[in-house]
Amino acid sequence: MQVIQHIDTVGNVIAARVPGEGTDSIRLGSQLVVEETQQALFFRDGRVFDRFGPGRHTLTTNNLPLIARLFEIPFDGKSPFQAAVAFVSTRTFPDLRWGTREPVVYRDRELDIVRLRAFGKFALTVVDPESLVLRLLGTRAQYTVDDAESWYRDVIVARLTDALGETLDSVLDLAKRYDELADELARRVAPDCATYGFELTELILGAIMPPPEVAERMDERSGMAAVGDLEAYTKFKAATALGDAAAKGGTAGGAVGAGIGVGLGMAASKAMGEAAAGGKAPDRSAGAAGFCTECGGTLPEGARYCPGCGSKVAGGD
């Protein structure tokens, strides 16, 4: 007797029709073998007539009532009829990947226009084999994981564009909004899956990345925040330079030179701050002896202590 079955040796077939093209003569009494994670549907001319679950089925007019009515099969148990059988896998297909082919344009509250790339994973399960057969398989021999991945990759990216614009104000807030954004994205994609007989069983938002130049600006911004008080940071760097020079056995002149170099930067910074506040800039007259290595203030000639911060002048008695 004729045996009708489909075995997926690779594991990437979601739906397959037997025969691969058109219809074939199927004789009553034939054996239909449906695997544990399959559904078998008899269809012809864009209509599904009968469905079978897992197991071995002997085809008779009793378990093919709609087919028998369509073709008016005589009850001799042998008459053939023309039809096709679609085998649909009902297992979950995990680890499907999605990602942006081109950057998504996003209007950021703080960074203005930003072009973002995103990627992640998703999983699908067939819950309505009839919809899948009629809408996706049709006259094709197979509908595979690659087909589903390609289609839903574009769907997810399209929904991501809407979700970003409505749920996120700035990419600087992404770290605390990933789960919320992933849930919102899954909610928007689920109806697109249901239309073709799928259930979206999982959607993972792997990462959303700005272009390199924007990432660089974000690093600069975080670096400025880490510095905090620029004047205090400059003093710390001056002291560190002097300490490093002493530890390495450098000359006093070299150490003082390093300190003075940083001090000059401090003085310039302080002068700018005073000018902005309406104060006076440090004295740069010819009578000035130098600058304090602690605060960067101007030292009068012969001074042993800094008039600005009270620190003892290096080399003073």
C-alpha cells in the first residue's frame, strides 16, 4: 500500500507538501504517517479539507469525510482521489535571528538625530497549521526556517522603529529600558505572527548600538562627568606628577618643572574662572617671581608663602 509521510532530516522545515508540486492520486487504504511534532492537512484548490494528528492512519471514507464528499468516492475502499498533503511542524523553532540591515533613524532628546543598529533573537511556534498552509505554503514545496527568519526580520525592524519613537526619549536611557522595550516590541510583532499561524514564543533584544562617532561623544561626556571639579582634578594631577618624579629619582628641577607645567594650566583655568565671575586675573607683571605649585596663584618676588593658599613656597627658607 501507498505510504504518505514526510521526514525532515535537517530540522529546518516548517511545512512541506506531498507531492512537491500539484496533486497526486491517493488511494483509499493508504497509510498516512504523521510524526509526533506534525500535523497533516489534505488540501486542494486553496482549501483544507481534513486534518490528522500524530500517528499512523489508514485512509478511509470514515476519517476523510470532507474529501469523500468532495470527490463522491464510491464505498469500495479502493477508489483513488487527487489531492495534496501538507505536513506542518508544530515544534518550537528557537534561535531565529533578526537585525537591522540599515541603521534606523531615531530622534534623540539629547543627541538629536541618531542612526541606530539593533539585533536579537526570536522563537516561533505554529499554532494554526491551516493559516500557515493557505497563506505561506500555498503551491510551494516547502516553507523553511530561513523563509520565516527573512520575513520576520523585516517585520521586527519595522515595529522596532515605531517602538523606539514612542517608548524611548534618549539612547542614554537604554540600559534601564531594555526589558520594557523588548516587551513592547514583542507585543507589536505578535499580531503579525498570528496572521500566518505562528505564535511568537520569545523575542530577545540583544543590543541597540549607536554609530562609532556617537559612541565616542558619549564616552567623552561620561569622561567629563567623571572628572567633576576641574580645579581639584588639576591639583591632584600636579601632586601626582611631583610624586612620580620623586619616586623615579628624577631631579628636583624636573619635578618642579612638571609641577609648574600643571600649575600653569591651573593658573590659566583659574584666570578664566575669575574673568567669567568679574574678578581680576593673576598678576603677570615682570616683578612676579613665579606661580604657586599648589593653587597656581602668582607669587610676589621673595615670597616664602603663597598669599593665595598659604602654602610654603618650594625653596623658601
